[in-house]
Amino acid sequence: MAVPQPVIFDLFHTLVDGANPERDRVVGEMALMVGVEPAALVAAYHATWRDRMLGWDVAETVRNLARRLGGTPTEEQVARAAAHRRELAARLLDGVAPETLALLDALRADGRPLGLISNATAETAEAWRSSALARRFDAAVFSCTVGLAKPDAAIYRTAAERLGVDPTDCVFVGDGADGELGGAAAAGMTVIRTIQHSDTDPAWDGQPLTTLDELPSLLRGE
């Protein structure tokens, strides 16, 4: 009997909402904790996204950006702001819908290995370990821990290797942020776009999933 095709998911805007306004609000609150102007710290967070998703830890991010903006935070202030950011990461992962968890359980019940690839910062990788999502996945690859980011083909190969399969055996499901759909296709994966949380890449060919609930029947070819 053939092994069911593995499915690799994106995280934000695919399994959970990206909550961009909430992220900005929390960073503004962090700015007050470290003595810099909120709008300036929000802008600095956006401008350093690649640095943050490829390795800066939470405290390092707060410390570096506050100092760049002329702040002189104490380590206690840095720790407080970092904790606030960690709380946000845990809250976003805890916001996964019960229907999404049920979908993942159904895919696993069908014998499908599940993987995750996320362009994510350190606090998300930390929060992942204790989330309800984590125990439903056979492999999770975060950009901040492997030093690679979508759409680099190497991060897709890394996820496939951790599942013990070839990339061409995998289905990738994502909203399309960061060019991830093209990256998955270039790595040889079958690509499915979802618009449940965000219609991020409307130019991508093919009928998108309105909700993830449609995925099992699509995988079965129905």
C-alpha cells in the first residue's frame, strides 16, 4: 500500500491568523517599557524582519533596536519587553481554531505525515514547543533556527528530509507570503494556496482553498 502523501503547512495566515495589527500594538507597548518612541520601534521591527527571522533572539532584538533608536534600556527593561513579546507569540498560537486542529487530526488519522515551514522569529519557535499545534506535527522547521527562509529551496528540502521523504512527494499548503508558493514549486512540491486568513498571493494559478476544511477532499482527488 502506498504511503499517504505528506503535507507541509505554512504557519501564519495559513494555520493561524497573522495578527499584524496586534503585533504592532504589542511592539508599541514594548517601546514604552524600554523608553523609546512607539512608532519608531514598530518601524524598526518591520525594517529588521529578515534579521529577526534568521537568528536574533527576543532579548537581542529589543536591546539592539532600542539602542539604535537612542534608548538606553536596562537589562530588566529588556527582559520585561521580551517577555511581553513572548506572551504575544504564545497567544497567537493558542488562537488556532478547533476546526484547524480537527483537520490536522483527520490528516494524521489518514496516515499523512505532517510538516511545518515557517519564516518566524525566535519567540514563535519557543512558543511552538508547548502549543496544541506542535504535537500534531512530525517535523517543524523555523527560519530562525535553521538560518534559512522561504522561498529558499533549501528550507523546503530540510523539511522533507526531516519527514524522511523527497520534496517531490510533498504537498505544500500556504497563503503565499514571502514567495513561499513559488519556492515550494521550485523545490518540486505540489502547491495548494489557502485564502482562509489572508488572500496574500492572488496571482497564483489554481483554485485556492476558501477554508482548510476543503483540503482533505482535494487531497483525495474528489
